[in-house]
Amino acid sequence: MYTIEHLAHTADIRLHLRADSREDLFRAGFEAMNQIIKPDACRKPCPCLFNQTIEVNSVDETTLLIDFLSDVLTLCHEHKAVFCELSLLELNANHLRARLGGRPANGFDEDIKAVTYHEANVQQTDSGEWETPLIFDI
């Protein structure tokens, strides 16, 4: 389970993600980005015309999350699609391998230019939750 909290920001979209697990934190970021790009595009079951496996290696969990979302964003732009399905095949502090399923999008409601490193800080709290701020440059 995870939560996505929208925070005030002057020019970008600023969120705070909280989740019960590292996996759910990555799912929350994936879901949040989808909701920005094309709200409700993933509400119906996906007739996935685009299937992609991605692999990301990074120096730490924060960089891994940003790099993962950036790779998904690039695929969205390349295929003019929204990726609604996410299967995390491998995930640890420095490595992610995932399978994505996507559908064509007739334009994006909001064009995200980048997933930023600014303020991002993936951490596990004393209570065991995972959290991070996340800013999308629009």
C-alpha cells in the first residue's frame, strides 16, 4: 500500500510518496507519473500493445527511482504511450528489472519534461515505511 501527497510548488509538480515497502514506493512513483501524463488512462484493463523489459543500475535507491521513472518517461515519449502495467522482476538498493505494459495515448494531458533529482531522498523511516519527495519538471 502507498500514498501520494501533492505538495505546493510554483512551476513543477511536487509530490511526497509514502509506502509500506520499497516495491510499493516504486509503484507509487510509476502511478503518480501516469496520473500526471494522462489521468485515468490506466483505469480500464490494459490492452497492452507495447511490452518492454527495462533494467536499471544506479548508485543508490534515490538515483534508482529517478533513473527508473526517467526511463519510463522516455518510453512514453518514444512510443506515444502510457505504460499502465508494472511487474517488478528484481529490485534492490542498486538494481531494478521490470516488465512494462503500455497502450497508445492520444496525446498527453501534461507533458513532463523530466523527473528531477531535486529534493529526492528515498529513505526508510524508523517505523519501516519508505518515503521520498518527488518533483516532475513540466
